[in-house]
Amino acid sequence: MTAQGVSSAMLFVGALSLQMPLSSTHTMTSAIVGAGANQRFATVHGRELGKVLLVWILTAVVTALLAGILYLAMTPLL
């Protein structure tokens, strides 16, 4: 648990120093995956990690599509 917290804090501070936007959820997930991948036995489940990455990508796509639909719906009112 300590490894995940320390590496998450390091990722977050590094991103802040580079002035990059970063989600605390993304940093903690990346820290857990990194700490799990560094173990003697593979503790990272590739299928579950793939699901998480797919949801992250789909979230951006769906929100962009919804924003476009909302923009097109609101344009006549502006």
C-alpha cells in the first residue's frame, strides 16, 4: 500500500511541475499497476487492465459526442 501511495504522489508532483492536467484516479491506478508489475509474480490482470483502459478511452469519446450533440442542439437558440 505504501508503494502505491508514494509512486502516486511522485507522479502527481511530476505532472504538477510540468503543468500538466492529471486526474488523481489515473495516478493511483497507474501507481497500482506499476507496483503490481514490479512484483516477482505477475499480479496485474491484463484483462481487467484492458477494461479500465477501454473505459477511459470510451469516456473521452462519448463525452465529446455528447458535447457535439448539445452544441448542435443549442446553436439555434444562441
